[in-house]
Amino acid sequence: MTSTTTSTTTSGYGDGDTSFRTAGGVAGLRKLVDDFYRMMDTLPEAAVIRAMHPADLTEAADKLHRFLCGWLGGPKLYREKYGSIHIPSAHAHLAIGTAERDAWLLCMERALALQDYPQDFRDYLLRELFRPAEGCRLASEQRSATGHPGAG
């Protein structure tokens, strides 16, 4: 029997350093992050999230690159330089709604399309990155619901 269905459960993504290696290691993730921030700089849909960042994206790019390395099973570079992080808490001070979450994911989707990754790995990454992106939206929503001052 021939099967044409794609299964990410048998790919091994998320096991050990499989995802890190599939992404091209440190150098591959650097390229992904560079392309991601280039998308943020150029896509009109990303203007609102670009405005949440400083003009110089060097530190933001370094943080995302280091985070992705460890998150994908490679070396824990973020922790080595910046300490531990809880993504939603670190972004809770920002006004992140559905549009901002989706703009971030669009930048990542476009950056992923430029990488020489298997399509099932791109799909896996977008699916997995939705979780922290949605967590950031929920943290922002929670902060707003608790009456955080800041409007006005």
C-alpha cells in the first residue's frame, strides 16, 4: 500500500537536536532570523510590530537567534548570554493583539519560505511558533484586562 500523506510525527522534529540540525544549526538559524527581520522591515503588514522594536535590530536579532537555537534542541545560547526567559512574560508589556500576532507569524512564514528547509519542517515550525506567539497575545490581553495603566 502506498501512502501519500505527510506525517510530521515520524519526522523526529522536536526530538533531541533534530529540529536544530534541520534548520542548519547556528548558521542556518542566523539566516532565518536575518530574513525574518528583513521581512519585518519591508512588509507593510508588519509595520505595527516593527514599531515595537528599536531602530537598531541587532539585539533583537541576537536574542531571537539565540532563543531559536536552544528552543530547537541546539546549544542554549540565549540562557548563556541573557539568562532564562518566559516568552509571554517578556512580551507582556507590549500591546499584542491578533493582528500583531499574525503579523509576526507572517514575517516568520515569509522568512521560512526563503530557507532550504523541507516543507514539512516549515509547517512544523509555524505550527510550533504559533504557541509562544499566541501566549504573548494572551499575556498582553491579560495585562489589559487587569487594568494596567498605559492608555493615555
